[in-house]
Amino acid sequence: MTVRPTTWDPAQRNGAQMMADTLAQWRSLGPRPDLWVFAYASLVWRPEFAAAEQRLARVHGHHRCLEMWSRVNRGTFECPGLVFALMPGGSCTGLALRVPHDEVEALMPLLWAREMPNPVYDPKWLTCQTDQGPVHALAFTLSRRSPSHTGTLSEER
């Protein structure tokens, strides 16, 4: 399941609607499901929420790379910084973080504010392979079509 906005203009992507759609998709997973979140960068070392459980996890079909411009945490609009993104292709090791069902509704706006201050990510449900079995987790991914994607950078850049 993916929330597919109709445009790549961040000013026209509706982050609140994307969150509402993601919550609706989570609710459709069954009665009282816990939420799993795939952490591949700062959510690993600074999640800003207490996970009830964390598991080492591998996602196939996406990889972590320094190919995203940030105008929020690492730069400004005039001089964006470089941050990690989860992009199509390859695989990535990270953490699957479990949020108990009863905490999801309160946590989601905080998680969204952190990960989607500018709605440039595409929230996706990815299968995470863990030693305890697979889990279906929410991940914040970046499309190569996004204006925040750096493309191939020269060594100088």
C-alpha cells in the first residue's frame, strides 16, 4: 500500500491527507494491529518515541543512500543539506520498531511532524525480514522523481 500523491510539488502534496490515508491503511490491517515502523537512519539512533519492541530487520527492494536534499534538518531552502533516504533498489538493514495499538493514534501526528514536515517522502508498507519472522512496517521512502532527490552528485558537489 502506498499513498500516491498526484504531484511532486511539495506545496501541493497534502501531508495531512497522506497521514490520514496511512492511518486508514493501518486500520485495515485487522483488529487492533500494532504498528511497525522501519528505521533506517535517524530513527535508529534517535527515534523520539519508546518502541515496545525493536528487531534487527532487512528490507529487500529498497536501499539507504545519501541522495536527499534537506531544507529542514540539515540546511535551508537556499542551501539544502544532504541526508539519508530510502530509495528503490537493493536492500537495507535497519530496525523494525513496534508501537502498541493503543499508542498509534497519539504517536502518528508526532511521527508525521518529524518525518514529513515537508511531504516529500512516500509512506509505504514494506515487508521487513526479522529473526522472529516478517513484519509489515511503515517506511518513509523517496522517489527518484522527487525534487528532494539529489540525483548523481559529483565528488565536488
